[in-house]
Amino acid sequence: MQSGKLVSWPALPLKWIGHTRSINCICYSPHGSHIVTGSDDKAIRIWDAETWAVVGEALKGHTGSVRSVAYSPDGLYLISGSFDKTIRIWDAETGTAVGKPLEGHTRDRDVRCILS
């Protein structure tokens, strides 16, 4: 495997340690160097795609299960949808929230799917 581009799918670890509840969604970064996951523990985690180690602290802010995650095409931002009926935008490098949560959905299932 070369850095930044996946040549082949690596073997997955038997257990990823980081989330405290079920993982609902997963997404590769556009450059293939990171994996992002969203969970019932209301957190988002970024993982190194080569070492499987957690990168930084969990991204927290949702008050409900995280049901969808996606990277922006340039890999600079993450977007997440939650059962709290909000969508959040995150700086992928620092893990900080960008602006306020996007609100307006009236049903939790409205934010299940984000296409990149």
C-alpha cells in the first residue's frame, strides 16, 4: 500500500476500539488516507486507513445517533447527519465544527443518507 492512495483493500482489524456503541456509517476520505465512522454513541471518529489507529479526539456535538457521514470532494470537510434532526459540518483536519448545525428536518429518518 502506498500513502494517500489505496492500491488494495487491507485486512481489517478484528476489533476497532474507540466507539462505545454500534457503528452506523462509514466512509473513506477522498485521498484514501482516513476512514470516518458515525455511531450510536453520538460521536464521529476518524481513523488512519493504514494503521487503523484513531486520529485525534472524537467529534462530538450531535445529541442523537450519527446515521450518516461523508467527506467533501476535496477532503477538507466532513458532514454528518443525526437522529437529532441536524446536519453538522466539521473541519476534517482539526475536528472542529464549522458554523452552527443545519436544522429544519422534522423527522429523524430524514437525515439518514448523505451522498458524496
